[in-house]
Amino acid sequence: MYKETTQDKVDELLNGAAEAFQYLKKRSIKDRAALMYAIADKIASLGPELITAAMEETSLPEARLVGEKARTVFQWRSYADRLKDGACLSARIDTAIPDKTPPKPDLRKLMVGVGPVVVFGASNFPFAFSTAGGDTASAIAAGCPVVLKAHPGHLKTSSLMADAILSALKEEGWPEGIFSHIYGNSNEAGAYLVKHPLVKSVAFTGSFHGGKALFDLANTREEPIPVFAEMGSINPVFALPEKLATNPQDFAAQYAASLTLGVGQFCTNPGVLVAIKGETLDAFKKALTGIIQGSLPANMLHKGIANAYSSNKEKMLSQKEVTVLASAENKEIEGQGAALIAATDAAGLLSNEHLLEEVFGPFGLIVSCNDVADMLLVAKKLKGQLTITLAATEADIRQQPELVNILQDKCGRLLFNGMPTGVEVCLSMQHGGPFPATTDSRFTSVGSDAIVRFLRPIAFQNWPDGLLPDELKNSNPLGIYRTVDNVLTKESI
Amino acid sequence: MYKETTQDKVDELLNGAAEAFQYLKKRSIKDRAALMYAIADKIASLGPELITAAMEETSLPEARLVGEKARTVFQWRSYADRLKDGACLSARIDTAIPDKTPPKPDLRKLMVGVGPVVVFGASNFPFAFSTAGGDTASAIAAGCPVVLKAHPGHLKTSSLMADAILSALKEEGWPEGIFSHIYGNSNEAGAYLVKHPLVKSVAFTGSFHGGKALFDLANTREEPIPVFAEMGSINPVFALPEKLATNPQDFAAQYAASLTLGVGQFCTNPGVLVAIKGETLDAFKKALTGIIQGSLPANMLHKGIANAYSSNKEKMLSQKEVTVLASAENKEIEGQGAALIAATDAAGLLSNEHLLEEVFGPFGLIVSCNDVADMLLVAKKLKGQLTITLAATEADIRQQPELVNILQDKCGRLLFNGMPTGVEVCLSMQHGGPFPATTDSRFTSVGSDAIVRFLRPIAFQNWPDGLLPDELKNSNPLGIYRTVDNVLTKESI
């Protein structure tokens, strides 16, 4: 039904995207925001067919998908809201000082789109991180056309979303080259896109293997381009003594709920929990064991993911430093994932790199430490993470300044209690962390700051006012934030 | 006199840098700004020994070096000024909405230093882009310790500057690990630094060959890191008809002055001039020929650069599409560079990639076009540039919207008249352009926006006010700009 897009067709679509980029350059941020609201409305108006298709293709439950659809619509609207005040354009104006020696020219700088962006949809968020997801919304907000490679796991869902975007473009009178939808199942199809000279940036959410391969390809192009790959994470939770002692049963319930949410298929799934040995850790483990044993296996996104979960679990359990703590009493059948908790100690973790690998699914590894010194060693050993959580009281934190200090270098988001699943869409969100969590920790893929991934600055020197882009004209016709002679203002000059 | 730093010593210095990074994290932006003012004062107070050393080592004239020293001091002070209002930290706060479904957590984000930065000094700006130059100043502003590899062309100058920074650190009570000075002449010494796991970012100004090699090395690390390499440019000037006709003699004088300034040893040297054939272009060429013939050869930075200039000129002149238009009547002796103007036409340029290569020195290539259509083809053929200049009247620009549109995609700074040499240090400056001008067109290496190259965001979720960094506390004790619930403000919460 969904035929692989031929290379000739891909070339044609990319030429269309390059033309659409030139068109987009001439339209203001207000116009782009209006287009984004129209796309949001179109997605919001999609009927039950969308939810049904996604349920069939991803096995995700209806309530989750209804929520994810609302989130997706919110992303388009809130990024458009943020775009309108122009803060993300970082407009800067330095007026001329002719009698300086040498004379200071008039210089005005703003951020402009980089050009066509290739987006690879994620399997685990068929709406919010896929076809019409955050990467697509933020690229279009930046004035960059999107070439979207549909995720093979949900082609019908992808095609319904693509149709929604394309019909909004048509109704609002924008060129269709702003959004292209490509089918391709092979690694070669993805590589062809990333290596194409007309492509100027790449966004990807998925496995380390996939993201790193695209990153390497992009860097070996004649003109290297940025790749924003979000490649997952084990999202460690450090349970500090006073907090753990407060109510280990409650905490176990909270941890288990986050670990098994959506069959563990979240980038921010808390796959590792680190705590100090003792009675309260024992109580936590006991409570956790009870919950996990009673948990029910459920269908994963697709069979490939379920098979990978199964073999990754097996590989983890085959490490001599790892034992099983608890597993679901109802065994998984093919395509399902069942929760499993394994255990190791700090010495085990420190001696075997494999224990820090992600097992994508409802898998948790409890790392018991002899003392705080052990905990610090574990913290130092961690690679880059999307999130790290401190389950702690204020007193716990004040007693461990070094731990907090180390953990800040290891993640993009640091939580004080709560669980890392649930990624709020707002300006303050950071979804991106030091490598290997993402390929570029300087940017986020959630929240409207995601827009700046697809922008670059250009400075205009000594241009007459009438020939400048509206964003930089003296009268500030768009009413945006600008830094004029080092003062941030919305005033005209 | 300046011995190669051993690998053991490099390791020791990098460990010191990593420790200093942890120390820097605990100091506020106000403290860092105070340190930067102290470093600026120390550089300002360096005696005539500095200028004498630089004159001996670089052959640059005294007046130029005195000016460059003042510029260097200004860089430290102006970056510190900009740091103090905290705008570059992009602090964002979203307060909690507990009764939202699901509840919205309190999220607060700010930019923090990435860790130790390796800086490679440039040969052509022994003060402003070398040891105590813009890369060092912006990294320290970002809270990142600097490991500086001295440029082999000016070791004494480098060592005097390093001593100034180190003595400021000592007098102000900061750890010396904030700045390390390394001697190493080989490519291997540079590669060892870039591959070192404790290094988190690299800044470089120099040749394409050198910058691209560092970029490739950094991308093949186990943990890839960003490389900000500024690798030069041919900085085309497009002379449009009405402007060219106004006063071709004046324009020739202006072009020749920029081309030969500092023996052509600027990244923004206007190495290519594109114009339409005709009487006014002939008049321009005639005037230019007279000026160039009378120009005097002068010592280049070092013999290696003079030899490269000589062989690059020769290679360019050996291309069958290129003829000599004018050369200095006084011939160059070893170590000197003499100005030379060559000529080709659009067809020649379009048929031979080599004609777009940089010849570092006072070399200009005049490209004559049959018409505007030719000019558009030349514009499309260009690779990424630091600058592009339109020598134009307003009417010229209004008649060539497509040309302006194409050129915007090809550069970081677009000038309306004037010449590209002279890079103003201010917030609106963009010094960086699409590849191969730089490895990352999203950032600048001049002006205080250079600081953000060495920052990454971290978000704090649900942290108690007392445990947050000062920048994010409710009371806003540092008085910085923050975006609170989507509103930009310096107010407390």
C-alpha cells in the first residue's frame, strides 16, 4: 500500500523543498505562526480514524493516544506562540558610530532558517515525535521545509498526519514543498537523504545505533551538516538515605509505575536505581518485587522491539555481576514485554560497562552501594543522560554537594523527586543531554527552544533601512524583542 | 627556549583544568566578569616588551599591534559587560501548575559551561585571536577553563600573554587550572589535545586543512565534541552596475586598500570581485592596475605563509582560465608578499573549482560576467563565506532581489558597500559562515555571542528554591534577564 519512494522522486521532492525554502525566507514569523495554527487545527480535527490506525499500528492504548494527539496539537500552537514574540530570532542591532576610530558600522543580526531539514519519525511517539511531531513543528517554525521519512512501524498513521499537514498548506496557500512525506524501509533510503546536498540539517529520535550512524554520515559529507539525534538513556535515579527511609513502599510504587508506563517504551524510562544497602533498601526491594510480580505483560510497539527487549534482557542477565530480583509472574508471549527487575552492586557496575547499556522496555537495574563514596563512583562512571533524578530530602541534598555537582555534568534535566517519564512541553524543558544521550547537548528537542536547532545567524552591515528584513528595520514593524545597542527592547529606533 | 610540553604534563594540566571547571561552576557570572576585567587590566598594563616581541615574531607593524592590543582588552571587557546581565544564560522558568492534568512541574533552565576548552591560537592576530584572544575570553566567560596551544609563529608573544592571564588569576585568587599554556609544534600534539577525554570543546582559527582535520578527529572520538573552526574565506565582492559606474577609480582604490591591508593576511580579505563587463569595469581595472603596480611588497607573518602565498599564486596562475591583470612592480624577496590581481570570466570560474580556493595574501581575482544571469550563476556556485559584499546603490539592490536572496544563504555577514576587512567587536557581529568558512555556521567567534559556543542548557525540575543556582532562585539575586512563564523580565517571582 505504501510504496518505497524512488530516488528520482526523492530528488524531485528535495528540489521542491529547496524552492519552498526560498519562498519561506520571504514570509514573516507572523505568517509562519499563522500556518502553524492552521496545521494544529487540521490535526485537532482528524477523526477517530487516526486513533484507530495508531492503536492498530503501535499497540498503544486509546487514552494514551488521545493524550498524545492533544500534546501534538499543543506543540504546534505553543511553538507558534513563542515564535511570534521573535525572541528565538535573537535580533541584535548596533547602530553606527561614525566618529569612532575606525568608524563603527551599522550592524544588525538575526537568525534565519538553515534550509531543508530531514526528520526521522520515532516509533514510540507516533504523533508527538513522528510525522507531525516536535521536530517537524520546530523546523517549520524556523522557516525550514521538512522532508519526513515515515517510520515503518506506523505508515498509515504517518500518512494521515502527512495529509493533514499537506491539506493545511494547500488551504492556506503555501507551497507543498514545505512538507514532503517519504517512504523507505532500508538504511540506504535514510542514508540517501542525509547525504543529499540539498539537505542542511537532520533530526532523529531512536536508537543509539541508528542515530550515531546518521551523525557519522552527516559528518563525512563534503559539506558536513548537524544531526540532532536523541538516542535514549538509562535515566538513573539516585535514592538518598533520608528520602528512601521516609516511605520505601510508596517510593517502590512510584518507581514501578514510571518503569512500566507504556511498557517501558519511553526515552526517559528510569532504567537504573542507585541506593545504599540497608534495611530501607531491603524494604524498597521487597515492595518493588511484589508490584513487579503482579504486573501484566503487554504488547510492545512492534515485534522487532519486543524481540530486542527480550534479547537485551537476556544479555543483561547473562552478565556475571547481575541477578534477577523480580519478574512478572505472567509470562510474556511473542510481541509482549514483561517487567523485570535485576540487581547488582556498585562494584559490579563499575567493573562491567555493559551494565550501563539501555534495555529499552520495562527493565530496571537496582544498584546497591556500600556507602556514599560508592555512589559517587557510580555517578562518575555514568555516561551522558537525558535525565537524572535525585530521590531526596533537602537535607539529603545539602549533605551531598559533590554528588549533585557530578550529576549536573551528566544530564540535561535534573529532577528533585518525582519520576523522569512525562516530558512537559514548555520553554524551560531540556530534552537532550551529553553524548550518548544526544549527539548535541547544546539543544533541546522538546519545548520551543527546539526551534533554534534549525536557525543560524546572519549579520547585515550598513544596509539602508528600507532594504533590511522587517525584523531589523528601525520601526520594528513586527514588534519583536531586539537587543539595540546592548539594551533588550521592543521599541523602535 | 620554549620546550614542547610533554604528554604527562598535558595530562596534568588537563586534570587541573577539569578541577578548575568544578570550581568555576560554583562562582557566579558576576565573579567571572570581575576576573575578566582583572585579566583585561593586566593585558592593558603589559609594557612595550609585548609589542616588540610581536613585531619581531610576526612582522606586523607597531601601529597595527597597538590597535590590536586595545581591541583584545576591549574584547575581555565587553564580553564581561554582556555576561553580567545574564542574557547569554537564557534562563527560563516555568512555574508549577499543580491542578493541570497531568500536573505541570516547576521547571527552570539555564546555560552552564560545557567543560575544558582547547584553543588553538591564530597566526594572523597574535593578540586578538590568539593566546588571550576572543576564544579564550569567551570560554572563560562561559565558565570553561582554557587549554591554549601556543601558535609556533609567536611563542614569546604567547608566553607574555599567558603570563598576564596567569598573574591575574593568581592575584584575584582563582585556581591556575583555569588557564594552561601548552607548547607543541607537531600535528600530533594538537591531535592529543583534541582526542583527550577531559576536553569538551575546541576553538581554532586557521587553514581549512588544519580546521577540518581537527573537526574530523573530534567527531571520531568515543564522545564526539564540537569544533569551532574558522577556516577562511574568499569573501566575494559583487560590484553592481549603477554603483560601479559612479566612480570606478574611487572604488578601485577602496578595493586595493582592503586587499593589501596587512599584506592581505585577514580572514575577511576580499579575494574575489565579480562585475559585469563594460566600460566601467575597464575603468575600474585600469585604476586598480595602476595602484597594484605601485604597491610595495612587505614581510608576511612568517616564511611558511610567504612560501604558501607564492605557491598558491603560482598554482592559480597556472589555471588555463586565469590571466594576470596587474602585479607589483617591486618584486617580493623571500618572506615577503607582493600584491597580484588576476582575471577570469564567469565561464572560467564556473568550469574550474580551483578558482574558488583561497589564496591567503594580497591576491585578488576579478571575475567578469556577461550579464546579471552570469552573476547569478557565479553566486550559486559559491561555497560558504564569512562575508559577501554588495557594492551597490539602493536601485541596484532593488533590481536584483534574486541575487541578494542567493547570497544570504552563502555567508555569515552581508555588507552593503564598504569592505569586509575590519571586524567590529559587538553583539551584532557575525563572524562565521556556512561550511567551509567555518565548521558551524550557527555560532560566531567575534562579539559576545561567541560565549554561547561553550554553554549547554540544564533544566532543574521541582527543586526547592534554596537549592537552586542563584540564577534561577525566585528572588533573582543576580538581577539577570529570565523568561518567567513565557514573559521576559528581570523581576523576582
